[in-house]
Amino acid sequence: MSSSSIHVIKQLFDQLTALPADQRESWLAAQTGIDDATLRHVRALLAADDQVADFTAWPVLRRAITDPAAWLGRRIGAYEIVRELGRGGMGSVFLAQRVDGGVDQQAAIKIVRPDLLDASTLARFRLERQVLAVLQHPNIAGMLDLGELDDGSPYAIMEFVDGAPLDVYVREHKLDLRQRLQLFLHIGDAVAYAHTNMVVHRDLKPGNVLVDRSGRPRLLDFGIAKPLQARIGSIDVEETGAAQRFFSPAHAAPEQLRDGRIGAACDIYGLGVLLYQMLAGVPPFQLGERHFSELEHDILQVDPPAPSRRATSTAPRLRIDRDLDAIVLRCLRKQPVDRYASVGHLADDVRNYLAGRPVQARRGSALYRASRFVARHQVAVGATVAIVAIAGIGAALLWRQQLAIAEQRARAEEMTNLITDAVGTLEPNTSKKDLTAREVFERVAAQAKASPNLTAESRARVLAAIATINLDLGLPQQAETLLNQLDVGLLEGVQRNSVALAKARSLQALERYDEAKILVENNRTTLGHDSDLLPAWLLLDAEIDFSRGEVDQAVRKFKAVDATRLSDAQQEQRGSGLGVALQASKDEALRATATAELSKVLESQKRRLGTDSPAALATLQRLAYVYYRAGKMDEAEELGKSQMAAAEATFGRNSIRYANAISLAALFQRSHNVAAAVDLELQALAIFKAQLGDVNTHAAKGNFNLGMLYQELGKLDEAEHHYHLAVDTAPQVWLPSDLNVFYFRLVYARFLVDRDQITEARDMIRHALADAEAYPSLKDYDAYPLALVIDKLGDFHEKPSAANRAALAQSMRHILDNVASRSTRSNMELLIAKISTLGVEPAPAEANKAAEESESGKTSTSVGKPR
């Protein structure tokens, strides 16, 4: 039995088991194109299933799962189910209404039957939905929330798209050729974006593209529960034999039917089928009344006719010329390596066509047709080889060029296969938690290092890409380790520059600013003033200056970057960096312009990416914090509420981004309602722990904030509990050079002093002082002298000798004379009041000066503002 026949039998069985037993035979009899052998296998499976079901509770459970009435009114998260939108053999899709507040929002909830998912499939489902949570694109139906029901059924809450399937929309709106191609480009943008995030759709078809009333296409079902192919929106689910497949045969790529490797080229084929249907009104191959085996033969062996020859009455002839035919047919080539190298290349060719430029699809087409002819007629061609041998000498150069292009395509395909293989073979881990993005890419990197199928160049390209992803995930040490393993000599000039840029960014994140600066200077000199690659280095140079505390210099450099040479994303990077640097400036006039700069970035991101995009939301949060720092509490709280509502509507209440939003809102609440701030911070912490586990940067900050809030409320035992958790977590998630580690220990030690746990405070602060000796930049922190006072206090508490008393008194005098920061000075005055109860006062100013001179600079206590 062929693998495709097995697919057909399993898909039919899944559909039939979703129907009541008395309807199965009539449904099966109504299907066309199913051979007798397939029918026998399906009926045998049904009989076996019924025998097993007689001895279990499954008949009752199945009725409960498949009866849509049983779900009406049920609450899932913030939503209440209204009605069923569609169903398949693996589950159902429901329309739901938000019911937990003032937000009027509808959503589509997909619920997958757990009984038909084994452990491996469930693990992949959970991984895929976690990866999908990062797919925020204007042309992709957004993910709102994820979870599992009490019975273990995994579900996904998706944005509800009230629109028509792509083919229906194109037909009913009578789009002209240009409008169809522009609509197609939006779909291609969504697929290309998914590919950059290591997600392959695998089932591109008109029913998985809904176009809303504004004409905006939205791509659905990105890998979530691939067997669940029910449509969402206002469109009914097809109840035909092809409606609920793991992939739709008429839209499947040849490698899917062959059970071959599924990579980006599979989606390029799917886009070709979509474009074919948008132009001709029908897909290149149809099942109709034929057997599945006939359809399979056509997809694997037969070249489809050009779309210009298939235009139907539902898709009137649109003057489809040979260039457009060539674009479509290149997507539909049988071998993945013969298609476009990427979705971007396909989109470029469509834009070339729209602009009247030559299309790449026509290049080398004669050679492609010749290779296809040879494959079909090997014997006849062999007899004529001698006749054309001399003429072939001139053509050899063309063949060489074609092979070079094929090598590039093969390289892209092997890298995509590497990534999809690494993701697709993951099994449940021992903790039974969803794998994080970090764990996914660690596995991809490990597979890239070990794979014997990768060329050295491809391995370098993959590791460079993973290093960049590690940087974006906040893992600079892992990024630098990968980058140091690369042989950059294997990479082309632009790629070498990208690797150098990533290396400089990792050094910046690791606070090795001098090394990062050397890389910046070397590359600026090498590139020259007119290079298109220069702006990225100039922006990084300014960011490094800001990280080093050179705020005014950073402001000057950000302003000096020529905005006319920047991409939209780089302009937003420049504006965001400048806005934050302006806020940190000592110049009050410059600080006043920070909000205007960030507001411009926000408007740009809203236009380019949409109001609810993650980038726009991040800028909104940053802007709210700038208002807060500027003392504009009303504006800060208004934006805080706005960003909180936007995060909830965009990402759902269980998302990390929503937790970030409510944590920021807690900051704003602290000034007038500490108890409310505690409640918000506890909500955020619960989400962080549920999504990421107990050890992560968000949990560390959340516990620290709770420690401070409980301290303000006078709940000191609760405060100590959360401070302890924060201090314990911080060294596990940050480098010892990170200011957060030092600051958490200092605040906790100061708290322990107030609770008369002075020995414990001294022990805690010595960890911080040891880090400061290893990383002297920590001594520039304004509150560093406080740590020295607590250390001396611990010595005096342990041994109240005259020498220890004098050392403590001198350290107190030093901080009073040298620290200008209002908050640090206020904290020090409270600490002095505490120490005074032990009978120790700050040393007189002159005595302290003499003592410092006698020390001759043995211990640096220079102060400054924290970065």
C-alpha cells in the first residue's frame, strides 16, 4: 500500500468517526473517486473501532465532544462560546464572545480532541502554538491565547476574521489583474514573515486565506493542529472528502505526496497554486470525479497547463501573458530546487511584472524545459546526443550559470530542512512543559553542528542566523559562543558584515564595550561613507555610547545618522534609541523632547505594522515609562491603561506580553494605591511562571517589585520572602556584571539591616562587592557607597572595636559628602538613623578627609549615575 493511500484511509477514518454511526455508510457511499480497496480498509477500521468502543466509555465521550450544543455557553478563558463555525475529524472551531469586561471582542476557538493525539503529536502541537505566538503580522490572523481544558484538550484562541475565502472574494469583487497581484503580494508577505520565524504553513489554499471587508487578506492555520482544517470567520466548513485533510490534495506539493522533506519550497508551490487559481479561476489539478491515484499521478508527473489557457467564465481572461505564466509555472515545478529560492524572490518577480521589468522566471526556461523533456524521453534523447555535442559547447556556459543558481536554491532548501527537522522531531521533555523558543533554537544549532548533510558554508550561515536569534532572545553569551565558532571566510561580504555586526551587538550586551567599539571602528573604516551597510554600524555605535553612560554623546550620534539612508525599521530604531537617550539626558530641554521622538516612532510603527503590532506596543510601553520618569503621571497612567488594554486584546490574558503590560501598570499604581499594585504584580508573576517557569528575568523583577511593595505596606515577612526569591534568581538569569544583580542584593541587604539581621546583610552585600571588584563598572553606580557602609556595619556588629567603629563612621561621612543623588542620599540618611541607635555617628568631615588621604586610594568609591 502506498503512503498516499494510507493518508487517504486515515483521513477518511478521522472524518467518519466524527459522524454518528447511522450516518457513516450513507456519507461514505456519497463520496466519489474512492477505489474499492480503500473502501474495504476504511470499513475494516470502523468495525475494529466499534468493537473497542463497546468495552469503553468512549461512545459517551465522543458524543459529548462532537455535539456542538454541549459547548454553547461554555466559558473558556475570557470567552464564552456562541456557536460552532466548523468541525473536522480532529475537533471543532467555535465563535466566542469576550465576557470578562468592557472589551467588545469576538474570537475563534479551535479545540483539538486529545484522544486522537499521541504524546509526540501533542508535544509538536504545543511547540507549534508557542512558536506561532510570535507571528504578529497584519496579514496573519493573530493568536490571542493558548491553553488546555480540564480534560487535556489543547485549544487556541484566534482572532476572528469576518471575511470571505480568497477565491470567493476575488470572484465576487471582480478584481482586475493588478488588484489580484497586489492582493497576492500581501499574502506572500505573510508567508515570507512566517518563514523568517522558522514556520512553514504546509496547507496554503483559498479556504485558509480570508479577505475581510476592507480587502485585507489574513492567513489562517499556521501549523496549529495540522489535521484541524476547519475554516473560521463567517464561512461554513466544507464537508467534502478533501475538507479535513492533513493537507489538501489539490493544493499539495509533490514532496507532500511523496512523504518527502517539507521546507519553504512547499509553501512556494502552495503560493503558486493560489496564484494560479486567482488568475484562472480553478486550481492546476482537480480531483473532481477521478480517483485519488489519478490526482496524485498528475501532481507528481504532469506539467500543468499555463493559467492563461485555463481562464474560465468565473475568471474572465485577464490578459495573462507569458511572463505571468512563467512566474506561476516556476512555482509549480516538481522538484523543490527548481522553484524560486524563497518567497521573497517570488514576490520580487511579481513586482518586476507589475513594473514592466523582465521577470527572472523566464531566464533559463529553455534549459528547464529541455531537462523535463529529457526526463520524459531518456531513450530518444540518448540517440541524439552525438548530433548536438558540438553545439552544446557554447551552451555549457549557460548550464554552469544554471547550476550555480540551483546550488543557491539547494543551499536555502537544506537549511530550511535542517530547521524544520529539528522542530518537527521534538518530543515531550521531562518537565512536561512547552519548550521555549530558546530551547528550540538551541536544538537547531546543535543539529547544524552535527549534521553531515550540511556544507561548511551552509553550517556557517545557519549558526550565524541562530546567533542573531539568540541576541534577540536576550542570550548574548550563547550568541558570542556561536559566532566565535564560525569560519567567516566561508561567507560572502554582506554575510561577513552581518556576522561582525552580531558579534559587536553581543559584546555590547555583555558590557564589553571597548571590544565592541573596536569592531565598530574597524567596520566603519572598511565600509566607507557611501556603503549601504554603514547606517547599522552608526546606530550601534550610538547605542554603545548610551550603554556606557555617555548619554550626551549618544544623543549627538543618533541625531547625526542620516535618516534618508535608513530603512523604515532602522528609522524606528534610531528614533527609539534617541528618545530613551533624550530622557536620560541631564539637559532638561533635551528631556522635554523625548516624548515627541518616541511618539513619532509609535506613529510610524502603527502605519507600517499596525496599531496592535508587538513593536508598536513596546514603544507604547516605553513612552508610558518616559512620561512616568518625567513626572507626568496622568499621561503615564492613561498610556499605561491603553497599553494594558491593547496587550490584552492582542495577546490574551495568559501571554507574556500582557504580563509585561500589567507589570508596567503596577508601577504607575504604586504612587497612590500600593495594594492595587501588589495585585497587578502578582497577576503578572503568575503568568510569567506559568509560561516560562520559576527561573527567568521577569520572575526575578516581579519578585523584587513585590518585595518593595510589601515593604511599603508593612508586610515584612512577605517582603522578605519575595526579596529572597529575587536575589536567588537574579544570578541565574543575569551575568554577575549586570547592575540588576548588584542592586537586588543591595536593596535586600538594606532591608535586612532594618530587620536587625545585620550579619545576614553583611554576608549578602559581600557577594555584591565581590562582583564589583571583578567588574569595576559597578562601582560607578551612585548607590555603591551604600554597600560599603553595610559591609562596615557588619564588621562592627561582629566585633565592635574602636577600629571598626572608626571605619564605619568614615564610610558614613564619605557618602554624605560625595553622593548627590536625592534617592541615595535619602536612603543613606535613613540608614544613618538606624546605625545611630547602635551609638555610631558619621565621622567629622575633616577626620574623614584625613582618613581617606591615609588610605591613598586603596578602595575606589567613585560615584555616578547608574546606566
